[in-house]
Amino acid sequence: MGSIFKRTLKSAIYNPAAERLMSWMHRHKPRILTYHSFPKTQVENFARQCEHLRRYYNPVSMDEVVTFVRDLKPLPPRSVAITIDDGYRDVYEFGAPVLRRFHIPATLYAVPAFLDRQCWLWWDCISYALFHSPLNQAQLIVPGNELSPATFALGSVAQRQALATHISISLSRFDDQSRWVQDFAQRLQVNLPATPVPPYDAISWEQTRELAANGFAIGSHTMNHRVTGTLHDPDVKRFEINGSRERLEAMLHRPVHHFSFPNGGIGDFSHTDIELVKQAGYSSAVTTLIGMLDDEADCFQLPRINAGADMDLSFFKMRLAGLFQYTHATNIPVRVSGD
Ligand SMILES: [Zn+2]
């Protein structure tokens, strides 16, 4: 869909009276919002979102969400929990100061191997390779069409951006993304640095400890951002689910209670995975299934509403109020060049 059409659609959807009505109708259903990164250019917009949250909603922690779902302990009307997946450095640099300013608690689901500088997040490799390629067009093999390399134009930032999104979404259901990523980089004539460079780099352990001491809960998002539903070896699943918790607890010196399934959509996690998460001792697990929480919510398959520091404020208000079912969400946060 073209971006002008999208913008028109979003502003057509915005209606203050409808927003107020929907927000009131759903006032007893807590929401969990999903964020990923906070580029400097999006800080002001994010602050406007936080101002709205603070003024018209009641920000709560994931611990409070768990007591609502598990123990049926009531929460204030229009409760909302902020969650942030992955653990980029800009969460510390630009996101956390805004949250602090508005006294909004948040949960960061971190990927320990990323914080240990042992891996890139794979979609960032694709984004990096596309934005650093010297080529004006490239022959790439895209998942689902392995037998025939296709030629893609790389003449403009918009073309590179669209291709990064397309490839990332196509790859998101595979488990061997690193193999694809190496092939893309080679075909794009790009040498990937051994560890992520800004703005793709991770928060440090020291910064994570500082957040944990200042109102952030730190949860796990698996050890290596592996999509648990695509893993077959139970030992590998356990390493990703239990091992990540152990690593976080050892580095943060505090218990880790909350888990976030990577990708988190239908098919990205199985019943076995949910059982493993319970056995590992977590008290909740969030997904990217879209929705609000009610009496029937399951603590280990909590739905969320996809947000983003760059999300248009009117659109953000409508989503938060309950119009999320008419919008399309992807949890692959492909960065725009220059962020
Ligand atoms: Zn993630």
C-alpha cells in the first residue's frame, strides 16, 4: 500500500468521538503495548504518546498484569503496560528517559546473546547490507522462490527500504536466517561487521542493570532470538527458554519473571513451548497476537497491541482505544536509513 494512501486512511480513521467511545467501552480491558526501538528522530513523537498515556490511561507493570489475569485482582480502568522487545541500545539512550519523565513503568524483553555482543539480530543484517550495498541492482534469492534468483532495483532509499521489509517478513518464519543473511550480504557485496554497529547495537549489561534499578522489569526474549516454534531439538528449546533466564539473572542479580516469544505470532510457538516457559519458572509470556486482556486471557499467551515510537499520534490513540483490529501489524522492526 502506498504511503500517501496509508496516511489518508489513517487520518480518515481518526475520530475523537469514536476514540473516546471505544476507549470507554474497553476501559476494563488492560492493554499491553509492544515497542522495539527508539531512534533519536522519534523521541518527540514518543513523548507525545507517553503524554497521552499518562493523561488518559493508567500505566501499569507486567507484574500487575499478571495479578489481574492470574489472580483476578482488579486494575484501574484503562490500564496499559508498556513492553519493549529485543534490547537495542536506543531503549536506554532515548526511550527510557521519556518513560522516566512521565513516570511510566516498562518491561524490556532482552536477548542475552545480543547483549553479550555474540550476535546481530538477523533482520538488522539485511537492513545493514541493503543500505551499505554499492550496487544499483542485485540478484537475490528470496525465501519461497529458491530456484530462481530475481533482480531487485536498489536505486533509491525507498526501494532498499521496501526490499528490507519484504525480505525480513519472508524470512521471519525460517529458523536458519543466518545462512540466508550471509548469502544476501555476499550478493550485495557487503562485509558485515562482526558485531552490530549503531544504530543496530545492543544495550550494555551495565545500562540494563541501571534500567532495572529504575523502574524497568527485565524479561527474556530467548537467548538468541530463536523462534521457538521452528526449533525441533528440545535441548535447544530449553537452552533458549531456560538458559536465557539464567543468563539474565546472573548478569542482573535479580529474578526474571516475564518472557516474550520471538515473532510471537500464530505458529511461532507451540504448546510444548508454553509448557517449557511455565516449567522454567516464568510467570507470564507475551505474544504478538493482537488484542486486549479480559477474564479469559491466558498468562502464557498474552496478546499485545503493536505500537512504535514513530506511530502517528492520532493513529496511536485509535489503536489504544480499540481500533487495532483494522490495522495490520508486523513485529519485524526494519529501520529507516538515517535513523
Ligand atoms: Zn524480537
